[in-house]
Amino acid sequence: MEASLRVFAVDDDQLILDVLAEMLDGSCDLETFVSGDACLMRVADVKPDLILLDVSMPVMDGYALCRELKGDWETRDIPVLFASANDDSETRLRCYEAGGDDFIQKPFSSAELDGKLKAARRILEEKKALREQAGYAQRTAMAAMVSMGELGVVLQFMSKSFACNSMTELASAVIDAMGQYDLKAAVQMRLGDEVLSLSENGHDVPLEVSVLNHVRESGRIFQFKTRCVFNYGRVTLMVNNLPLDDAERCGRIRDNGALLAEGADARLKAIEAEMLAAQRRAGIEMALPRLYSTLDGVQNNYRRNCFELTQVMIEFQEALTKAYIHLGLMEAQEEQLSSMANLFMNRVVGTQDASLEIVGQLERLADDLKVLLKSS
């Protein structure tokens, strides 16, 4: 971890702060505080890259301090890593509702803490990139809202989704569409063994992933407080800021959110089918050269067998003619034996011709597959 990462740690237990200072020595620029008020005073002068915040503290607990930070335009983008000895769903959900970005359980593991700091750096870099695009994205969203109705946003997403060829592109299109409604949302998509979670905070933010994993089994449409979840197949869409004071608009958001989630799931199924088709195409392309090579081998083997069989039949006829001299057969008997020999030799030749026809059919099938690959 680079030393330029500035971390504030807030905990009313000085012993824990001392342990943190020892664990993070050399990993980052650490400042410690025993109260939320002390941290706020320092934040007014210096903005840290990350705040490691204890949940339970006297006077101002971690939840209140986090809400204070997230409610201030100057400090709202500072990532907050909550720390608590309780690792239950209620605690994690309260941390998420307060605006937390990640969660770590006490007592701290050095390896886990180091991983959290690395994740925080990645999220900071993603937020910086998002801020650089924010101006353009906001202008685009406002122009779309002026020129289109709310249903138009859904139709625009449906049209745009056809050009999406990956989960990342499709998830970004969903977040962009929700942004045009002035809604903050997080979406999770699942394709095979691959799972992607995305929001305006970046992709795979740990605490968001935890909440999305929890609500993905909550039913098709599930609302709790200012949040509404839409589950369709392999897509989970969560809106975080429902305007509860406007019941009519909430109803439209539920309708349009369901359409977006259902459309995203349909496109995700199509992407999976396209990936499967591409894999099959690649398999056929790899198999065709082997098929042609095998057919060439069969033809060469057929020609060699024909030549050898012809030689055997000639030798057989010569041996049979010479045998007539010693057998003392009548002319009619010799003609009968010769006729029988010719009959069976013709049957052998016919069998070989049938085999050659099967080889020809396989060659025509391979040529048809080759034409289909070129036209697809």
C-alpha cells in the first residue's frame, strides 16, 4: 500500500487505536481520534482518503458521524470503513443505510485490513474517473429528460441494450437509465459463475455486494423504507432513494424499474446465447480442418485398398484358371465356378463403391458447414 493514502481511524478505545497504528505502520499516513467530534474538527482542515470508523462510541456513535460526513458536500465522497465486533445482517444494513462503503469485523486481521485498504484505493480511483465524466453524463441525462418522457427512458434503454455485449456494458446502461430518473441505484447481474455488482460508487463495492446478495431472494418486487428492489431472473436492481413524499411518482418508478430489470434480464439471456453460439462456432471452426484431414485419410486408404483388392482378385482369377488344369473339370463346371467367382468379386466392388459414397456425403456435409460459417 502506498504511503500517500491518508487514513483517519476513530475509536473510543485507545488500545485499539494503538494496535491499528502498529498494524498500519508504513502502510499509510494514519491519524487516530478517540471521538467523532475530534475527527470532524480535523476533517474541516484535512480531507482523508479513508475513515476507519467504530460503530459504538459515546456521545456521537459511528452511524451519526457517518451521516454527518455524507450529508456534507465537502466530505460526502470520503469512503467510510465501519468496524464492529457484531457481524450480523442488521449491523451491516445499518452501516449501509448510514452511508458506509465497507465493513470489517473486530478483532482486526492484518491481511483483511490490508485488503480493505487496497479495495478503498481502487474505489477512490473509480470515483475519480466517474467525477471526470459526471459533467458530461449530467448534461446528457438532463437533455434526455427534457426531450423524452419517463417511458421514453425505458424505450431508450431497450434500444441501447441491443448494443451491449457484456454484463459491464449492460449494467452501466441500467445505472445510466436510473440516473435519468434522478435515482441512485445499484444493480447485480449473474451470468454463469460470473457475478457483477455496479453502482455510481463503482463495481463490486463490498458492502453493496453484501446487501444485494441479501435482497436478491426477497421476491420479484420488494420495498423497504426508501429502497425498492426488483428481482428478475439473473438481475437484481435496487433503488436507494425513492421519493416517498410523492406516491404517484413512486408508483411510476416501480413500474419503470420493473421494466428495466426485466429488459436487462432478457438481454442478459441473449448475451449468454450469443456467447454459447460463439463457442459452438469456434468449436466447428476447430473441428473442420480435422474433419477434412480425416476424410483425406479415408480416401487415400480407400484407393490403397482398391488397388490391393484388385491385385488380389487378379491373382485369384489366375490361380483359379491354373487350378482348372489339375481338377479335371468339365467346361460347364469351370464356367459355373468362374461365374460364381465373378459374382462375389462384383459384390465386393459394390460394397467399396457404397463406402466411397458415404465419404462423399461427409465431404458435402463439411462443405455445407464451411459455407454456413462464412455466412454467419
